[in-house]
Amino acid sequence: MTDKIVIFVTVGNSSDAALLAKSLVEKRLAACVNLVPGISSWYWWEGKVNEDQEVLLMMKTSRDKFAALEKEVLRLHSYAVPEIIAVQIVEGSKNYLNWIEESLKEDQ
């Protein structure tokens, strides 16, 4: 088991995705953010089923960065209730996990 996590966030367009990704990486809250455009999302909102095209952000970070990352996402996100879901990285390439750790250090 590692202390590394992947956080999933969806946004409504690519410019919002880029803004979030850049801010999170620059602030060393995420080592890497992948943007996956063109996903279709179906969900309940305000009593009805909706379907929208969104961009999925996959953020690699560590558990101790979650609270600060969530705060930054909430500050920049346009949705009233944004998806912010963390999934534990159980195993991974030692070199990649070390790279995540080094990329999150603020004293660089």
C-alpha cells in the first residue's frame, strides 16, 4: 500500500480543465494531471437526469495533499458540487511513485 492517490475531477470545458491542471501542478498539489476530453456524463441534478460532455482530470498526488488540492479545486471550479474523488494507488512502479514524491516537494 502506498500513500499515493489518483483524484478524479470533471469540468465542463477544456479551458477550465487547463486552468485547474496548471494551478494544481504549479502549486505542487499534483505531480501530474491528465486531461481526457470528450467524455459523456449522465447524472441526476435538480430532480432530473442530465447528459453533458465533460473533460475528466486525473491527478496524481499523495494523501497528505488531498485537503489543499480539494480547496484549490473548489476555489477554481464552476460547478456547485464538483466531483472530487480520490482512489488509493495500491501498487505502482517504484520509479514512478518516487517521481510523484519528488514532484510534490515544495522546496524545489
